[in-house]
Amino acid sequence: MDVRRGVLVCGIDEAGRGPLAGPVTAACVILGTHFPPGAVADSKILSKAAREKAFQLIQNQALAIGIGWSWPREIDEINILQASLLAMRRAYDAMKRTAEYAYVDGNQWPNLAIPGEAVVRGDSLIPCISAASIVAKVARDHWMTRWSWIDDRYAFEKHMGYPTLLHKSLITIHGRSEIHRKSFKFKNEK
């Protein structure tokens, strides 16, 4: 329950809008009143170790968690914004529990079947969105690391698909893989 509103609220956020490869991942989290205050923060300011620790706490103590994915082919077909909103809807649906109100990070509403609002910088302001940002980031990082076990040519475990110098040089050497976003280009790419 969110004590300010007296209703069951969820937070939704995504990770992976900027990479050249991999899915965009969203999470939806209901923390509940028993969740320790101050235990979560925006995933972007946490170290990898702190994110992993918070991820375990969220998994153990949140009332509900849902994760949604939108895959590279979908990103190429509908664009990254629409794919992010689709992943958010999928995360809410995957939660298997109905919230009464949703807070979504950013300035776009994903057309959920419940009322809510988009909050710019919500991942640093609203704990349930902070928790969702952590779950989305960690889940995506885990997926990218596991994919590097399948195809080790791109060192995904080091950059998670983001356009680092290493990643771009490996694309130049090997071309794009099946999980690369074809619509995302980088400077000097052939």
C-alpha cells in the first residue's frame, strides 16, 4: 500500500534504450509498506554490486515483480520508444497481480488498464520506480551476459550492448549478430 494514496501502487521503468544490441527490458514492481525505506535508489547511481544486492532484496521482499521484454526485431520494426512502452505493458502483465495505480518513469504513458502517471526522473524520486529500474537493469545485464556465452565474439558481458569503442570495433570486425538492432547505427559504421 502507498500510504500517501492508500492504494496498491506499482512502479515501472525500463533499461536498454541506448544499446546497439539486445532487448529493451522493463520491470514493474509493487513494494508494499513493509519494504525497508531507503533500500533502493535509481539504478544508474548504484554500483553493479549495490544493484545486485538491491535486486536480491527486491526479489525477496517485494509484493510482486513483473519483467517485460521487447526484442531487437520489434525495436527495428516499431522504434525504440514504442518498444519500450510495449516492454512496460508486458512487465505489468507479467506481474500477475493487479495494482490500483502506476507510476512510470519518464514522460510517456504506456496505456495501462489502470490509472497512473508518468514522472520525469521518477527513478530517483519514487521508491517503486527505483526498484523497477534496478530489476530492469539487472535482468537485462544478466540476459546480455548469458548471451555472451552463446556468442562470445562481441564481449557483451563487458558493455551490455552499449556503443562503447570495444563494441563498435567488434561490430566492425564481425558484422552484426542476430541480436543487434539493425536500425541503430554508429558513426563511421559501414
